[in-house]
Amino acid sequence: MKIIWSPLAIERAREIAEYIAHDNITTAENWIDTVFAKVEQLKSFPGSGRIVPEINSRTIKELIYGNYRIIYRIEEKQISILTVRHGKQILPADEIMA
């Protein structure tokens, strides 16, 4: 299965890593490496995430990593990474329904 990152998901991951880097660059680097590693695991286990409660769709799922949600859509031949959000942030519908 192919993994496609949306521009929004890349931007959100970058913003989070920059925020973490204000305190510790090594922690930020480790965080981003782990996020990408978790997403890569979806190639073998696309259904491993939980259904996003706000959407309640079998095709839109999320991986939880620490305080963050990696939200993705399972499609026929690919997995689309839609966004990355802090768990306490409101999840705007336009970020996952695009």
C-alpha cells in the first residue's frame, strides 16, 4: 500500500516539531522520526488505528502517539495522511473531509 501525506499533514507535523524544538531539538527530531515510522507501519497494517470518534467512519482512522493524533483515510490503493493534531485541539471537519 502506498502512503500519501497531504500538504496539511506535512505542515502540521512540521509546526509541532518546531514547537517541540524550542525546548529540545533532539526530542523534536525523535518525535518526527517516530511519527514517520508509525505511519510507515500502516503499509502492512492499515486498519490498526482507531476510528475517529468525531467522524465514525471505517475509512477514517487515527494513530495516537503521545498527545498527538495522526489522522488518515484508508483508500483502495493508498493511505492518505490527512492531518496531525494535538489531542486537545478541536478537529475541524474540513481537515479530514477534503
